[in-house]
Amino acid sequence: MFERAEELGYDVGWIRVRHFEEFPSSPLTLLSAIAQHTRTIRLGTGVIPLRYEDPIRLAEDAATVDLLSDGRLELGLSTGIPQFAPIFDPVFGESERSFGEESQYRMARLRAAIAGETVANSGAGYMSIRAETDLIVRPHAPGLADRIWYGAGSLASAIRTGTQGLDLHVSTLNSEETGDTFSLGQAKQLRAYRKAFAESPAAAVREPRVAAGRVILPLLSTADEEAYAGFIRGYAERMHDDGRPHDPSVAIRFDRVHAGEPARIVDELLADEALDEVTELTLTLPANGGAEAHLRTLEAVAEHVAPALGWTPVGTAA
């Protein structure tokens, strides 16, 4: 899929991370292999749950993948869900922290490690390291420190992401119910993020990058309709038309599934006010559907949807 996406001129491909489900659970290992079969497409993690990672070890792996890919890694992170704490806490320590003090400490430690800052001292020294030597993470990947994204789903987490000068990646759900439509609620998050980023030290050296995911399924054949029928039907059974779950105890809001004729999908996306605030639009592929259907979707979006939104493939005239 990454090879075909690169042929079509896609800018970046993201690997979704889920533990104990039918998804890649070791994204950096997979991306290191993908890097050897591609040359231009950027390689992203969407997203690694930071609460279950050691910052130093993650920095070592991320830097290695970035060097193997000639600087194409986009390191996407998030807090992660707390349900796996009984499994991972014995290894990584207490993880009931959301985006509180401990989580911010882990993020700060990871960013310092990736930036090549001192993270510890050798003390008496060991192996080839002399006594009292300041330690930095090896290998060092220049530029990776400016390619760290955070996956936010609420107004507060979007603001914190901007304050920390990180890039922002939002998905097809808002993790809070405010009464707004999905697109309006997400637009408010993105505007608040941009305001917070503009007031951060990072604003003096670079522009923020904002990516938003949307499920986009041009149905050009009976095969496409059959491949995604179960996903589309399941969504309709769980959600109201405005993205509110039928279960009123679930306080989240989902975006619609953009499926059908390409022209109608384009109109829906152009009317999405949250997308006015983004620099990148991410095609989110459903968990089900199959590789052949996903390949057809990559091709259909590249040919019939993305150009109508102003996109040009990588390698063509801007």
C-alpha cells in the first residue's frame, strides 16, 4: 500500500497503532521496512501512546528509523487509553496520568532526547563511556525534533499541543460532546491550537502543521460497495446522522463517513469548516474492507477527490 501510495504521489502515510488488536503494534519496526521499499513518501505514526513508552528508548528507535528513511519520519504521539495499565505499568511505571504533569514530563524528556540534549550523566562510567560524561541519545537524527505531532481530541488538549509548539493531528472523532456539530467542534479546537502555537516559542522559527483525518470512500464499482458495506452499515447502526452515538452515555462525536459519488464527497469536504484550518488532509481507511479495496480507494481519491481540493501529487508542478 505504501509503494502504491508513493507511485500515486501521496505525501505521507500513517500507521495506526493499537495494542492487542488486528493493527500494527510496533509501527517503527514496520516503517523501517517500508523505508527500504520507498523513496519519497513520508512515514508517520498515527499515533504511539506515550503513556506506555520509555522516552529514551522511543527516541533511540525513532532516530534510527528517521536515519534509515533519509529524514522521512513523522513522529505522531498521544497519551493513550488507560485500560492497558495493568499490563504495561509493571514495565513502564504508573501510567494513570492523562496529559498531566507526568505525561508532560515524558513528552519533555522525549523531545530533549530527540533534540540531542543531555539526558543523563554516566557517573562512574561504563563500557566505552568515561566517568562523568554527559549522555545524549545515539544515533542523533537532525531535524526530527521539528517533526513531532500530537494527536488531540479535545479543546484543552489542542491548546496544550499548541502551547508546547508541537504539530497537531486530529482524527475522525472529538473526545468531548459540546453540542456543536463535529466539524464546528473540531474547527474550534484547531483555531485554539493555532492561537496557542502563535504564542509559543516555536512560532519564531516555523509554521505549525495541522492534519485532520477523514474517512473518504469513493464507491466507483459494485466491488467497492460490497467491500465497505459492512463498515458503512455498522457506522449507521451506531451513530446518528450528526455523529452522536445512539448510546447517550458515550460523550463523543464522530465525523460522517464520506462515501459514494466523488463529486458529492468533494462538496462535503469543501463544506467542512474544520478543513479550512488544516495544512494536510489524511485519508483514513477503515479497519475492514481489505487490501484490494484499500488500493482502489487510494487510486480513486488521488484521481477523483484530492485534485478537486487543490492537491497535486508529489513530483508534479506545484
